[in-house]
Amino acid sequence: MPQWKDELCKYVTGIVNNQKQKLYIINCMQDHIHILLSLSPTIATSDLVRDIKSNSSAFINNKKWLNNKFNWQEGFGAFTYGQSQLPVIINYIKNQEDHHKRKTFREEYIDFLKKFEVDYNEKYLFEFYD
């Protein structure tokens, strides 16, 4: 993925911008994407995520970056933060590569669920590739 990471991030940025949402930072990892944005009340989170996933899947498949057809998994995680927390979150997203040398995506996601006190059932979580 490193060879097409920048191109995918730029494409997803275009989707967010076309939906007139304010993007602060994006970082595309091998098995997930972190996006920090300010979501206006004109669009539902699920609608924006649906647009990002469907359009970026088509983009990846048209580019033939993978031997098989690409689709994002069902579901997504969305967490809210206050304006004063933005610098910390931006830095966190910017440093995902280093972060994932110490913690897998599974560990990271479950930590978020616990931090935000989200009840969850393991069988309904993503299929993780760690």
C-alpha cells in the first residue's frame, strides 16, 4: 500500500471536500483509514462514510492496485472530539505508522470502544488482519 497511499488519501480528501465537509487530517493505513473532519449538519455520518467507501472502492478497483476486487468491510467507527482536542488527535493520526508498530488496529479500535464506553460484542467487530 505505501506506493499508492498518497493517491488514495488525496482521492478520499476530494470526496470529503466535494461533500463540503472540513477535513483536518487523513492517514491511510494498510487495513483502515483515519479521518478527522468537522461534519456539518447537512449530511449524516453514515451517508458520508458510505460515499467514501463506495467511491474509494471503485477508485481502487479502476486503478487495478490489487489482483482481486476490493471492497471495504461493513461498518465503521466514528468518535467525537472537542475543538480543544484537535491538536492531539491530528498528531495521533499523523503518526499512525509509528503508533501501529506498538499497537495493532484491533488493539487500537477496542481501546477506542472502551475509552468512549461503547458496549460491543466481539463477534460484531471488524475482521482484523494483525
